[in-house]
Amino acid sequence: MARVREEFDGRALPPCLAAVRISSLGVPDLGMPQTFARRQVVCHHGDPATHLFWVEQGAVMVQQYLEDGRRQLVDIVLPGGICGLAHDHVYSATCETLQPSVLRACRKSELERHAELGWVVEHQIERQLCAAQEHALGLGRMTAHERVCALLSRFAGQRASSRIERPSDDFCLSIQLPLTRGEIGDYLGLSLETVCRTMTDLQRRGVITIGRHHGELVIHNAWQLKRLGGSCDRA
Amino acid sequence: MARVREEFDGRALPPCLAAVRISSLGVPDLGMPQTFARRQVVCHHGDPATHLFWVEQGAVMVQQYLEDGRRQLVDIVLPGGICGLAHDHVYSATCETLQPSVLRACRKSELERHAELGWVVEHQIERQLCAAQEHALGLGRMTAHERVCALLSRFAGQRASSRIERPSDDFCLSIQLPLTRGEIGDYLGLSLETVCRTMTDLQRRGVITIGRHHGELVIHNAWQLKRLGGSCDRA
DNA sequence: CGCGTTGTTGAATCGGTTCAAACATTGTGG
DNA sequence: CCACAATGTTTGAACCGATTCAACAACGCG
């Protein structure tokens, strides 16, 4: 009856995780899936942290604010990821959907009663912490061009991870950015104008083509994109 | 025999955690405590990730590099914290001690056999992820002055958390910075010269006094420091 | 069609970097 | 204990990448 996934996040699960049903995304079957519209707030910074949210479909942005309104998107959570983290029993950030999304809301109190789940959640959070630290590397030490390229590269990689290894890959990759220029800027620690200029420049260089419609983008040379954003490959 | 701490990180432990002995820092008694000298590498980015390290005493810096040598300190781990995180079975960052330190190295494979520990580790990593996201806010959106003040404030808070709430707190707080200017710069995403100038400026304004000896620092007005670094208080 | 939102581009400005030189502190060996 | 090297810090001047402010163009929803 309890169907168990053998793999989670690329590594075999320890035997202790045999008790709870895990969906194909690594999401435990606790709590009901909830549907959220585009740009809907999932949880708000400072509110009592009652739930942990698993993203099943769509995407969620995790954002922090300074008092004067300056904003930083600190994470973009894709399916399989978790949001709704807490510090001192309150949500440490505001989470908002980028697209229509399906999340599974699990009561923290109930979740923790399942010891077997501890390591499943831990793996996911560990992965997100690694990602956050890589993001910090970009924020602290990369130029505007590198940051934009790294982000676009990530979106490209989501849809065609295997094909971006060889130099003269001249296949086109059409993607739909779920973020506005301002949001990209807030994610990359840049002004929206700089994001604009950088993308226009990438277009001039023939790396991408910016579609007429909002968010439309064609990537002509994913490899070059990766290379430009691309001292990003860590030594 | 199995003594159990009732509290971990300020919150009552769920009942499932009653089985493993936990030290007063929340560190499980698996693996031997190891002593590390100052500036000793604990684990290296890219190496097979066999262990998870718990910091018992001292401090560890977590650092990432770009190919061309640009460096970013992405975290500073204090006692109670964890380092040695992995992505795809290899360490995602290089960890190095800031001071002589005592770490407890736990084999990941063995650790995961203890289901009860999953949530303990999860709590700690969740806390560190929240911290990383706050750090990202600083890297992305704060000025040099704000970043430096926020960091000094953190060091001050470590030693006198309760006393920094009132405005005209004119008590002096003497601290020993375990980081060089260059490292502070690498942590804050600034050049070492900017860190210097900023600190000199804070001294001119009477907020701090820079001691003669390396790392020596006296904070005269912790409250003002907090305020300057201090849109840092999130809305 | 019209108006609000999002995106683009230009010009001036500024915060922080870079490069360079001098200085102080710490550590080492004679 | 002193001399000297290595490491870390401070300061100045020129430069530059990114921001800011402003105007305008393109979508897109009613």
C-alpha cells in the first residue's frame, strides 16, 4: 500500500523513510494540495509560522524587504522545493507565486511528528541552502552581465539541461520568463534599468532575442550564455 | 542513560527526538570531536561529501570561489551550526576555521540511519538558510556602511544581545574580530579598501574605536551601530 | 480605444573599485 | 633582542559600472 520512491534528489533514501507515502516530487502526502493564482501571497514575513509549503507545480518567489521599501528576492522555488521557512516561530520571508501554482500546505506541528520525514525535508532545505549560497556568490562578486546570464542560463537549463554542453549549439530555446524586469533586478541585486540594458546588449550580440510579448525570450546560444554568466562555474 | 535536551534552538523538541543523546549545543554524540587550528581547511569544495561537521567551539567560514579567483564568504558558522553541506554528493563550498575550533565530524551515511536526528539537523539548516537569505538582502540591497554596521552589530550582539535596545547606551563593548579586512570584504561583497574606509569613517563619527592590534575593536555606541546598519531591521 | 503597467533608452551622477604607495603589526631567525 | 620579511591596514587619486531621474514606447486589460 505505501508506495515509496527509491530516489530522492538523486540519492538513495535511507531505509527509515519507508513509512510515509511520498509523491513523485518528493512531497509527502500530508495536507491538501492548494491552488494559488498568479502573484498571490502564500505566507507573509512576520506572521506566525504554522505551515511548511511544498511546491508541486508553478513557482514561488521568496522576498525580503528593508524598512524603506528596498526589496530583495532571495529565492525562486520550483516544483519539489519548500517555502515558508521560519525563524523564531514566524515566517522569515514573504512568499508569493510567480505563476498559477499548486502547493501542499503541511502543518509544521503535524509534520514533525513524523520522524521519518526529517531527512526528506532536511535534504531539500540543504539543497536550497547550497543554492542560496551560490546566489550569494553572484550577488557579492558577479557583474551585471554575469548575473543576468547566469539567471537566463538557469531558466534555459531547466528545459534543456543536457544540450548546453557543446560550444556551437545553435539550436533555439524559447522560454517564457515569469518575472518582470523589476523582479529580475530585485533577484539579482540590480536596478531594473540595468537588467534592461544588459538584456538589450545580449540581444545586440546575438545571444538572445527578446520577444514582442511580455516575458517572451528566445535563447540562440545557450552555451555562450552559460559562458558569459559563466565564470559562474566554480573553480 | 540517554539524557535529552528539552529545548533546541528555542523551541520544544518533538517527542520523536528522545532517542539520541544531544549535547548542550544541540550536537548529537556521533563522531569524535576534532580540534582544528586557525585557518585550517575543514572540507574542500568539490571533494566527495562524506561528513557533516558540527561546530562546537570557534568559528568556521564558508567560502565559494569563481574561476578567476573572486571569492565570496557565504556564511560564518558559529557554535551550534553545521558546515559541510553537499550538492550532488560533493561539498558545495570550502570551509575553513577562523579561529582554533572544535568540530564534531559525523559520517553522513551513519547520521542518516538515525531518523530521530532528521528534524534536529533540519532545524539547524533551516535557521542557516534564513540567515543566508538575510545575508542576500544585505548583499543585494544595502550600502557599504549598512553592511559593515550590520556585521559589527552581529558581532556585538553575540556578546551583549540584551543591552542594545536603548538609544543612549554608552557602555563600551570590546570585541576581537576574527576576520581580516579582506575577509570582511569578501563576506560583505566589498573591496577591502572600502571596508577600511568605512570603518575609519565610523571611528571618525565616534561609533567605534579601532584598536592597535589586529582585530581589536571597541564599540562605543552599539545602538547607533545597529541603527546605521540598521534599515537592516526588516519591515 | 484609452489608460495603467511594463519595458526601453539617454544623460548625469555617485558609490565603490582599482591601482599605487606608505605604514603598522606580527612573526621569524640570527 | 633586533633586523627583516610577511602580512595586514590605511589613505589618495583616477576610473568605471551601475544607479538615478526622466522621457517615451509598447503591451494588455477593461
